[in-house]
Amino acid sequence: MRWLSPSTQDQLRQVVRQALEDEELAQAEVCRRLGVSTKHLNCMLQGKSPFTLAWADRILELCGARLVLTLQYADEEEEEK
């Protein structure tokens, strides 16, 4: 999902890193379960590779969490102000 802004990807990375830390899941174990290399996971979590909603959801699921999104259109945001 390339439409995530860089700042949104950074926030998502931060949430996922915190979830991994909270669950005390090692990156090697996460990689084994997801079938990805540690290099690729590291690149995603450090912002060197795109971090998609799909990856975030899969990782959070391993942590016992769910990714829940709310879509708000720009004109709706202006109406709330």
C-alpha cells in the first residue's frame, strides 16, 4: 500500500516495534514465523524498505494484537473543526 505517507509508516513502525518489545518476541522468531529474512524485517522496521499495512497486520497478529483502521476523508475532517 504505497499510499501510506512516510510519517504514517513511521508511526506504524513505532507501534509494531513496541508490540514486539512488549511481547518479548525476538526478530529471528518473527522472521521464522513470517517466512522473511531478518534483513528484510530489519529494513522494514528501520524505514529502509516500505512498510505496508499487510506486514504490520501480520506482525501485530503474532503479538496478539489487531490492526484497526479508520478512514476519514479530508472534507469530513474540516467539518469536524
